[in-house]
Amino acid sequence: MNLLEYDNDAAADKIARYKKEKESHKEYLYKSKHGPKRYKEFMKKDAEAAAKGIPKNPKGIKALHKGKWGYMKNRKFTPD
């Protein structure tokens, strides 16, 4: 095994470890905020939103329309 293969393996291990730590930290935050029984719902909702590429905010996307801030959802604007 040469040095380049070692560096790639080490980098891949580091990336995998960081990804696992990020997931466990997110799970910890959801558990502490919503309780040990409900956190699975929030993890599932978060994963579905990431897969679909939709915004996580149920109100929609924050937008500015005619000088007013509000939310845009389904091509409809609702001011704050």
C-alpha cells in the first residue's frame, strides 16, 4: 500500500465518521427537544424533506413582495 492509498482511506474514514457524528447529534437534539418517543417523527420528516428538496418550514419560503416580508407557498404570498 502506497502513501496515496493510505491518505484516501484515512480521508474516507474521517468523512464517514463525521457523517455518523452529524446524524447522532441531530438525533440527540430532536430527542432533547421533542422527547424520546416523538423524535422519530421529526427525523422521518427531516429525511423526507431532504429527499424531496422542499423547504422544511410549513409556512413556505421567506420572500419579499411589494415591500412586505412574508412567506411564499404554492405561488401564493402571505404577509407577516
